[in-house]
Amino acid sequence: MNVAIPNARIVDTARPLQWLARGWRDFLAVGWPSVAHGVAVTAGGWVILAVTLVFWPLLPGAFSGFVLIAPILATGLYELSRLRGLGRPAEFSDVVASWRRGTRPLVQLGLLLLAAATAWVVVSALLFGLFVSERFATPAEFLRYALVSQGQGLFALWLVLGGLGSAVVFALTAVSVPLLLDRDIALRPALLASVRAVGDNPVAMALWAGIILAATMLSLATGLLGFIVTIPLIGHATWHAYLDLVDTDGLPLRR
């Protein structure tokens, strides 16, 4: 197992727009196997919403925590783009095969992201419990309090903590999941390669993070229906980001 940390390539500031264009072409070419990922995420989001409506303190953390595990959920999309790049037909059976051959590092990363998401749900609930004494009967009352009425800076504190956590997760997973899928590399160097790629391309990756955030906000604003398109689009585009950002020379292909 190769333990060296792959080098990062420097890309143009506007490169994320090209990743989106390539991701869109993959999305159109692959068709329903890509759409199925978006449908699954949308359905999962609706389930989370139904559960958290019973207990308001879990609502913000549950949705933001759900987003944290998106990189691992997109593994099948990376595989579809990989096969298309090789000139091979990409079918849903390939998605299943990519999960079945899920390597130990991929499983470890999935567990780490799940733990991070769970921890964030707990932190959000604790913040809510410590600083909020009001009771809310409707979603509108909850949002009014969080965005307008709260006088203790609860929402601002939640945003700061969530932003810091999301930045760390983004740096660690920006390209590590497709790297783990594609190359025979351990978890630690894959994570550090992702951090290196982000650190060596701060402006381009800030733009990429902004695009992902905008896509997420748009999807939430459409009652989660937007995820049907944005999840596969960002997933396919992330594969192309990986190809551009990580120098994989000397790293063996994963079998």
C-alpha cells in the first residue's frame, strides 16, 4: 500500500465552472442511474424532515449533518463518471459493484463522516437546549426565532461552528473519496492529499465550495426536489475535480 501523499496540481480560478460543465455532460449521458442518486437523497431528506418535525432541536443539525455525508453517498456517481471517461457503458449495476467492492479506507471514511454528522446533530441539540427556553408549535415560529428574535446570538454561534466544521470536512473530502475509489491508497494520505489540493488552490476551491453551498441552498428551497439534479451534477463534477487536482502518477489503480 502506497503511503506517500500525492501532489496537487494548480488549476485556474474558474476551473470549477468547467467541472460543472463536464459533470452536466456526464449527467445527461448516464441518465437514470445518476438521477437515482438524487432521488434517493431527496427521499432520505424527507424521512429526516418527518422525524425532526417531532423534535425541533434536531432539525438544523440533522439537515446539515446529512449534507456532511454527501461525499460518500456520491461514490456511485464517481464510478459512473470514471467508466464514462474510459469509454465504457455506465450502468446502475456498476454503482452496485462500486459499493460492493468498497474498500476498507472507503468504509472507514464513511464511518468517520457518519460520526461527524451524528456529533453535529448532538451539538446542535445541546446548543438549542442550553440557550432556548421557548416552545414552538410551527416551523414558521422556529424560523422566526432563529433568524430574527433570538437575542443570545444562538443562530450566529450555530453558523460559526457549523461553518468551521463544514470547512474541515470539505478540505478532507473534496477529492479524497474519488481518490480512494480510483487508486490503491490508504485513508490518511488520501485525506491529506485532499487537504493539499484545497490548500494549494484556495481561490478555486473557495469558488467550488460556494457552488456546492448554492446548490444545497437551492435544493432546500425547492423542498429537497432540487437534490434530484444537484446531487448527481455535483457528484459527477467532483470526479472531474479529482482528475484535475490530484497527481496520481505512481499510484496503482485499485482493483
